[in-house]
Amino acid sequence: NQLSLTREGYLGICRLANLRELDLSSNALRSLPYCLGNLTRLRTLDLSNNQLNGNLSSFVSGLPSLLEYLSLLNNNFNGSFLLNSLVNQTRLTGF
């Protein structure tokens, strides 16, 4: 895939309040909107094989708290990963 999301596209995804699974893997995405944290029913999020960058701990701490599975493989995150950034991810079983 080579999905190119505009600001409006991201906002469209963020309006899907009942979304439970989101697979944006392999799309060369460099960033994601903060509003993903508002998808409170999201259980599965696959962001693998993109070009996401920045601090991984900050990114994870802003995600929905009911996630059960999160894939961030093969991205360009930097910095140390702090386990306390997972403190709100009490249901996470796959990471």
C-alpha cells in the first residue's frame, strides 16, 4: 500500500467512534494524528512497516487505553522506550 492521507482523511478516521480495528501497515506514513487517542473502542492497531518517527514512549502514551494488540514493527522511532508509557494500556496482550 502507499496510502497518502490528507488532514481531512485523518480527521475522517478519527470520527469513526466505534472503530475497533485499524490496519495502516505498509503505507509509508511518517506521522499520525493525535486524535487517534479519541478512538476509545479501538482494540487492534497495526502501524507496522511505515516511516513513523519521533519518541516511541510519547507516541504510545497517547493511544487509546483499551488496545489489546499494537504493532509498531519496522518504523523509525527514536529515544529510549520507557515501560511506564504503557501504564494506561492495561488490556494490551500483544506488542
